Amino acid sequence: MPLAVALAILLGGCAHYVDEGNVGPGPGTGSGSGALTTVLFPQTGQKSVDVLFVVDNSEGMAEEQQKLANSLDRLTDALRSYALGADGTGRPCNANVTLGCQIPNLHLGVISGDLGSGTYMLPSCEQVGGDFSKLQRTPRVAGCSPPSDPFISYNNGRVNAPGADAIRAIEVAFGCVVRLGTDGCKFQQPIDAARRALGPNANPGFLRADAALAIVFVTNKDDCSTPRPELFDPSGQALSDPLGPLTSFRCFEFGVRCDVNDRTVVGPRYGCVPSGDYLFGVADLAKRLAELKPKGQVVVAAIAGPTGRVEVGKDGDNPVLKPGCSSSHGTSVPAVRLEALVNAFAPNSYFASSCDPNYPKLLYPIGKKIKQVLGGISPKCLPWPALTANGEVACRRDDRFAGDQRCGTDCLDRAACTVTEIDGQNRSAISACPTELWYPASWSTERDCGSTCPCWRLVGKDDCTGAIDGSPYALDVLRGGNVPAGGVVELKCRISKIGWESEALGKLPRCE
């Protein structure tokens, strides 16, 4: 197995990419243009997904939990697919249908990030072990009905929660259990809580061998996952003591490394990355989560504090990490460790600011990311803009990109890509389709590819967007027959890491 493919499978995305270096001749190699990138797409595969929400239950999270409780319909809407059939509710997949589409078979669970503070009985951390990474189903809101099991289960229209509309029943049950309260330990350990929750026998029945996996973190703090509970030792709390004051700043000081690592120095920090001092290494935790699925079908998302500005201030004499964002419902500190974990699973990942004023919209792109890893129910959207061999943006005439700019001519068929079918240890190249099969008149139907079958093309898809997916184009393999069971297609392209809607993309050459 080639190194690129092995790494893609290891790192955790059924539609995952691997950079193989800036290979040119595309311009702007400093920004990733011209990088040769491999993406793996399943041809058939799971139509089931296990989704684990890891929700901060410490002080200041009440409004975030409330917004989350009211927003799950955005995720279920994103998961709907024509390939799964109609659900008959009248809730459309989009404006072109009158019957609602089904969603994948779903397990939906909620845990907190509270693992306690070792044997130190700190305020808000009195329970040794916290919530032990156990799925939470206790209703904390009067009059709501939780699922009959520790998690919500949906299977072909049947759900383990009350309600005539099964998908709506999922949303209501989630809203019932996700409001975990705000009396949890202030030292939240969400990444390790997720790892433990998905371990053997931790939550029987939740994690299925034949399902993809998605983990969604929601917090206004960063991760403080530690194998060394002495980090919470209250015996020395002076500024000059080895661990410093007993505040959440310890999680930043001993879990993140920046250009300045002195608790007595206030001001901005640059180049901040996760550190292994006292806290678990994020790369190791990412590897453990990726290994839960043999083919790497893992999506990781976080709604947390943005990391664009990291700054240390003071509360009296004590150092504090200043908020990375603020909104009408509170503040969030920069989630350096959580963002690094999310980035390890790109492009099957999504990071959003918990201060976003339109909080409900954040679950829609997470749902799209989940659908992308389910083979057979979703278009195979490209995660980055593809380039031609000359470094031009491959696009369809008049399509918009880079803000208000338009593509000058049809040149999708000139994208510098190769496609390979992988079936076990066997690999076979798939040729590009003839140009006449590439452009608009042929996109709505699978035209006969005749003697060129199988062949591949890049096509525009309504379900693919530059803002969420990275490109409005998808890989389409015309076969003239059945799709091989269990097969994987490897797409290798020259790409630009500049976002599809970024004005900077317009500075790259155009097709003439």
C-alpha cells in the first residue's frame, strides 16, 4: 500500500487527504498551491453513524447548552439523503421534493467533559472521576422525555423516544438530555472523556462496528485532559510555586507551548501549540480516536473559542488566559488543544466559534461533514480547489469563486488529477472521461460512457459548496454497471489550500 494511502487511512477520514509536498509548477507554493493531495472516497459503505456530543457542564455553559438543545434540526437536515428514501413527513431534502428524506441509521449520545480532579476534592470537582464518561440521559428539564436507552437510536424510521415524527423525536429527546447543567468540574477534560466513552465496555451498545463515528465538542474552555492528577494539587498555590495558582490557567500553562512561557509575563502569545507537559499529547489522543475505525471513518468537530488571538492577562496577581471571543451569552478562551485535535482529522473536521451569533447554523456543516464519510449517500465533494498542471484554478465557465470573480472558461477537464480504484490490495487506474461527458448538459443524468467505462469526471453538485466543503465540485465515476462492494477510489490532485471563496484565490492564474 502506498505511503499516502496508508497515512490517509491511519489519520482518520474515509474522504481524507494527504499532502505529498509542494510539487509545482503551480504558483504560490508558500500558501499550499500546487500541493499534490490524495483523497480517499468509498464507493459503497456505511449508512450508519454514531455521533457523540461532548458537552462542557461547568460554569458559564447554560446558554450554550440551551442553544444546542434547540439546534439539532440543522444537523438532521444536513444528514438527509435521497439515497436513503423518503420519510413521508413533508420536510424536504431541498426545494425540489415534497416528501422528506430519511437520515442515516443513527446512535446519538451525550457525555460531559467532567472527569473530576483526581483525589483532590476541589470546589465543583467533589465527585472523584466526575461523570466517568458515561452517556447522560437524565432529563433536567421538567416535562421532557429522554430516550429509553442511554443514547438515542434511530433505525429506518424507528426511534427509541416518543413522538409521531421519528426524526423530530430525535431532536426533542436530544434537547431533553443535552442540558447537563453548570455544576461540573471547572477543569474540563473533553478529549480524554471522549476516548474513555468510546473504549471497550464503557457504554455498551453505543459504538457499532459497521458505523462511521463523529465526535462533537462544545465548550467555552480548552481541553485539560491529563494522566497526572497532581496537576490539580492545591497544596502550593502561590505565584512562585511550581504549579502556580490553582486556576484553569494551569491547563494552559502545562498543556500549551507558545513563544513566551512565563506566567509572570502578560501580553499576547504567538505560535501556540499543544504541549505534553502534564497533559496528554493531542497527537496521541487523535491517533487513539482514529484507530477506533479501521478505515478511518471519523469526523471531529468543535464549537469552542477561536485561537486567532491568544493573550495572557492578570486577575489581581494571578495570570489568566483572556477570552478568544465574547458574545451576548458569555466568553470563550482560545481552544488551542481542541483546534489541534480537529485539524488532525481534516478535511473530515469542522471548528467554529462558540461566540458565533447565529449559533444554530453551526450544526449544519457538521452534519454535512458526517454525511461525506458515509459511502453511497453523498456526493464526493473535493475538499480543496483543484488546479490544472499550469497552476490555474480548475472550474466551469461563469462559476463564481474568489468573492465575485467568475471562471473564464470550462477547464474542469484540465484538472491535474489521477484516479485509482482500490479493492483490497489490488489497484487499477481509472481514465478521465471524454470531454463531452464533463459539462452541464451531461451532469443531470449518468450518460453511457460506452467503451470508456469506467471513467471519471469532476462535476458541479448542489450539495457541494465552497464555504463548507472546500469546493463546489465533486468526483463522479461513470461505470456503466454496478459499483464494486467495499471499493475505495483514490483521487490525487494538485490543489490550492486557499479557500474557494477567499479573494486570494483570484490571484492565481485563470484558464484561457
